[in-house]
Amino acid sequence: MDWGMKNRVSRLIKPKTGKAVWLAIDHGYFLGPVSKLEDPAKTIKPLIPYTDALMLTRGILRNCVDAGLEIPFLLRVSGGNSIVGPALSDESIHTSMEEALRLNASAVAFSVYVGSQHENQTLTCLGQLVNEGQRFGMPVLAVTAVGKELEKRDARYLSLSCRIAAELGAQIVKTYYCDDFEKVVKSCPVPVVVAGGPKLDTEMDVLDLAHEAVTAGARGVDMGRNIWQSSNAVGMIKAIRSIVHDGSSVKEAAKFLNQK
Ligand code: R5P
């Protein structure tokens, strides 16, 4: 990896622990104003001190994030789909590499939909982004998306998607946690981080997911709804941080949930 790309990756995956806690707030690019993310600036303000990096679109970055904040970000560069449209998988590149460089992104992010009708389109876009990223020293985060088909999230499918994303050159892969997650991580030659998915039933379920994922080899989380839709978002991100960076048990981390 060239110096510039390596430097960008080390802003995201903290060299001290080799781990990462990213806050995903990019949901609006296809979901619009999701509950608790209607006012992104308000949502993220208390969470910033506990966040290694934000994942977001250029629109939210420019309008809701102070340029003076010392926080790296992963820029979602894809879109063109919506929750009410004909196919969530119909996604392509909407933000240029030039724009990512101008905004000082630490990585660009793109979703691939393996097995969908837009498999080829999204994988081709990923390849294109990787080519441009190599040219400019910009890491690419591939997100293994499943659209509305949440039942797809098993080790067989996610291993396939993650491996394909890595084979096409993504420097980091983001996927969902699943049973036998070790298999997913072991067969993917680049760092894997996990999304949280739709809000889980309990806060302890979220901590279990983070703990199981990191124990199985994930480098951290890129989580959204299970943090900022929590009634105690600050306690939740502190608890997740202690699991990811400090190796806390779920029980130890749960102490943060009792703090405000
Ligand atoms: C999809 O909406 C985005 O890629 C999210 O960044 C990703 O799904 C992570 O957010 P959550 O933890 O809410 O699933």
C-alpha cells in the first residue's frame, strides 16, 4: 500500500489498537429522514468524542458537519436508488473521486449487491472506484448490501460477497454479522467491519453483536441505527468502544449503559 493510502487507512483503523468504531449516518441517501437522523448535526454532536470516523454523504457533510472538526470520514459516493423505487440494488457512483479528494475524505464507500439483478453494475462500479482510488491513494470501503432481503445475511452469502469485494480490490469490507462469522472474516483477505442493521430488540443484543463480531476477527464496527436510535446513544457508543478498543466483555461494557 502506498504512503498516502496507508496514512488514510490509519486515520480510520486506529494504529494503537488496530480497531475502529465508525458512526454510520449515510442512511438518508436511500431512506430519507430516518427516525433520529432527521437532524444529523444534533444526532452526532454528543457522539463525536467517542467516534473514530463518520460515514456519510457529501450533502450531510457540507450541511451538517463543522469543517473544523478533527474527525475523519468515509464518504458514501453511491446512490440513485430509494426505498420506494423499483430496485434498491440499482445503485451507481454519484460522487466523483475529485469531490472525495476536495472534501478530504479518508475513504470512499460503495455498496455491492451480489446475486441481485444489479450484481454486474455494482461490481463494475466497485472496480472503477478501486482503479481511481489506486491512482489517488484513496481507500475503498465495499459495503455488502442486501437491500430488503435481510434473510440473505448468512455466512455462505456474506463470505461470497466479502471475498468478491476484496478480490475486486476493496481495501476494507463492511458486512453484516452472522452465525459462523469467523468463516466470513477468515476467507476475506482485507479488514472486515460490521454494520449493526435495523435496531435490535435490546441494548444487550447490540453489545453481544459487537463482542461476537470482534471476537470472530472483525476490526470493528461501522454502526448507525443501533447507536443513534438508542435511548442512551452516548452510553451505547461508549460501551461499544470499550468492547472494540479495550477488549471489554459484554458485562463490563454494559456499565456504560447505566451512565448518561
Ligand atoms: C446503509 O444504510 C448504510 O451503508 C449504513 O451505513 C449501514 O447499513 C450501517 O448502518 P446500520 O448499523 O444502521 O445498519
